Amino acid sequence: MSELPVTAADVAAARSRIRGLTLRTPLVPATELSRRCQVSVSLKLESIQPTGSFKVRGAASKLTSLDPEVARRGVVTASTGNHGRAVAHVAARSEVPATICLSDNVPAGKVAALEALGCELIVGGDSQAAALETAAEIVAERDATLVHPFDDVEVIAGQGTMALEVCEDAPDVSTLLVPLSGGGLAAGIAVAAKTSRPGTRVIGISMERAAVMAASLDAGHPVDLPEEPTLADSLQGGIGRDNATTFPILAALLDEVVLLDEQAIWDGMRHAFDAHRLILEGGAAVGIAALLTGRIDLARDHHVVVVATGANAEADHVAALAQGATTAPTA
């Protein structure tokens, strides 16, 4: 692991920098899942972070790594919603100008949440890749700093701080189930967990619809796929043909990838609400969903930790959960 672009030392340094900007989130027993799976299951509740998702860890890590003079020129990012909200939140706390670029595919609720933070918001383009191109143009025009949503050493290190907490609170952890998109979270967790607890499995969970990192790992190199509507909208987007950090880390360290259909994702959201009264967006519920489908081989497990990454579900999905809907709504 010493030859990978992110190290355990990077994660430890990030942890020191982000104190006060992020929460140490609780690890709570998932009693019903443990009963069904016949193994101890816990949920890591990143959904209660200040911006409603784990993304604040990576944003705080990146912004606190900047020289103050550089930071004053502003930061720019592209996002499917949660990363942009995290960057805007940390930037506001640090009095740093922030510009967030979104594609037309970002749900209305996530756009509204960003508007409320007072950042500069630019919406346009048919994909996350298009939003990243817009962000790169703005960075060049303004001599600002790009806060990449995943392909950045400091962002990945920040996300990895979550695994340090898990390993301290559950030293018997045997498997971590991690939502998989661009790979910043899975890469950071894999580096930190496998250093702290060698032998720990890290399994990436994504949707069947245009799971770009899964397709890239299968191909042996980064590939592109057109985005498709999905309940797991926070997992949408490409990984970049020039991906220099998350792809090589995950190619080396990720143990398995599981892909889920839309009904399975809804069942995960449904279970979180019914069993825990938790509101989880689709991309945050995929770990629960994977366990419910029986797709995870638990034969050698003793403690499985599911990373519940975000609470920023759309209002119509929350209403459907409250009304008891069992069939997945149209994404």
C-alpha cells in the first residue's frame, strides 16, 4: 500500500485538520439486520453530519490543506449535490468564496439546499462530466482551486477518517459495505481500514444503472457510460478517463463490487425507515439493500459495518416512505 497515491499517514493528517468541522458519527447496532443475517451488523451514521452526508469530511480535508492566500482566491467544484453542499458549507465557515457546478440531472431538493448556503451556483450540462468541465474552465479563469469530488488525495484522505473511527469503535469489524461512485469514499476507507485492521474486507455497493467505477474495474481501466436515472442519484457520474487516484487504489484494495436494481435500493431505504426511523437517500441505503438481497457472503464474518452515507433524500421519496410505499418510485 506504500506505493498507492494515498497513505495511512495522509488519512491521519486529515483527521487532525478536520476536527471541529466534522462530527465523529455514531456506530449503532442494526438489530433486525443482525437477526436476518445471523451476524452482528452496525450502521455508521454519516447521515447526521452537518450537511447530511459524509462528504463534509473530504471537503474539510481539502480546504484546510490550502495555503490561506490560495484559499482567498476561491474554490470551485462539480457535484451531484452532496459534495457541493459540503464544499459550500466548509467554505462559508472558513470565509472562502465557493462556486458549485451542477448538471441538469441533480435533483431539485439538492439544488435548493445549495442555494440556501449562499454559494455561487452554476447549473447546466447533461452529466457530472460536463459539470466538471465547467468547473475546470472557471478554475483557469479565476486562478481558483478545484476541489474534485473524489479524484484528489486530500479529499480521499478526509473520507478515510471515517474508517479510523469505525476501527476504534468496532475493533472486531470484518467487513465494511461502502457506497461506490467515483470512489473517493471507498478508496479512503480501504486505505485506512486495511492499514488499521489487516484482513478487513471492503465491498463497494452501487446501482445497476451506469455504475461507472464497477465497469472500469471490470475493464481494467477507466471507462465512460451515459448517466441513467436512478434512486441512487448521489452515485451517478463518471470517474474520469484520467483518473489518477481512486481507480488505482480500488483496483488494488477493493475486495468486491455488488450492483443493485432499483427495487432493492428502495427496499434498503424502506428498511432504514421502518427499522430505525432513518431517512436515507438511495445512494446511502445500498449497503443495507445488499444485505437484504443476500448478495453478500457472510460465512466468515463476525461484524459487518454498513456506511449510511447521507440523509438528503428527495421530499417525494420521504413522503412515499412515510406513506408505507413498498414499490420503488420512478427515479
